[in-house]
Amino acid sequence: MSKRAVLEVIALDVEDAVAAQAGGADRLELVTDMAADGLTPAAATVTAIRAAVDIPVRVMLRLADGFAAGAVERLAAAACEMREAGAEEFVLGFLDGDGQVDLAAVERVAGELEGCRWTFHRAIDHAADRDALRKQLADFPGLDTYLTAGSARGVDAGVPVLCAEAGRRGEPGYGQQLLVGGGLRLEHVPALREAGVDAFHIGGAARPEGWTRPVSAEAVAEWRRGLDG
């Protein structure tokens, strides 16, 4: 409980990024188009944000709504473009039509990252077997985090799974950090912290006025205090 928890905030642009850092965010997840739950941003946005803030930025590699990889070569090209724009950390994750991890797509796209650190996103919450997915990716280069609510229905439903997985830290497939997000509220934090969760991800919670308005530094600061409290 004494370890400072990581606070990751979704950013859409430079204004969001600056406000998130000012509020105490430790890291950003950079996306565009939240109507599709977050897609790959423009390269120019990556460059601008890297110049504006000095906290880590994880860039989404996802071209369409859903968890299918789609055009894998386009994804690989996007990964290269993002790296050229200054991205050093990433977010990705693909499932096939049966809810299994799409290993071929993950291997192709992650191969362009050459060991850069990356998060497997909430596709895990829609997987047919999340334990099997974790074990398949256990030693995958660069993978250091799972963004998960513990359930496709969100954190409210997923707390028992999240607590159980936190208790398995260090087992095969469970060496990566658990980054909790997806309907996360401050009231969830004490039980998750007690279980050993030390990383939290917010999007809408950083925007009290909704997604049409920018990140609020004050809202992020409230989360920072809540995590540190």
C-alpha cells in the first residue's frame, strides 16, 4: 500500500496532455475518436504532445472500433509512423472471431516496436479465456501491462476478478502490471489497492463536463489525492 500508484489519463490533444500532467498524471494514453473507444491518433499530435509534456505517453495502435486487427499491414505501418513521430510506448490488442488472442496480428504489429514497452488493452475483457490469453502472451517482448476492468461490463462487475489476478502477480502470465480502467470510480480504489493493484486508468473521470470538453487538471488532482490518500 505504500507504493505510489500509477495514474494514467486518456489524452486526445496537447491541451489534455498539459492538464493531465499538471493534475498529477504519471502517464498518458493518447488516442483519437472516443466514439470508437479510442483509435490511433495523428502523427502530428504525437509529436506535439511529446514536446509539450515530459511524462510517458502510450500511443494507441487501433484503426477501427472492436477488437479485430483488420488491416494488419496498415497497423504495422501506423506503428512505424508513430515511432518516427516520437512515440516510445504503445497500446494494442487483437482478438480473432472466436475471442482468442490474434497472435499473428500481435506479433506483426509488436514486431515493429522492437521491444518498446506496450499495454494489451481491454480486449482481454472480451476474450473467451483471459487466463489462456495471459499465458499465451506471458513472455511477449515489450508487454508490461494489461489494461482491464476485470469484466466486459466494467469495473463494478470486475472487482473480484481484478483482486484475484492481483493476487497471482508473478505467476506465469501474471508478471505484467495490472492497470485498472473501464468505469473506474474512486470508491473502487481502496479494495483494489488492498488487493495489490497499483495502476489506474481514467478517461471520462478526468472530464467532468464530458468528452467534448478537455481534461480537467482539478479532476486529475482529485484522483491523485485519492490514490495517494
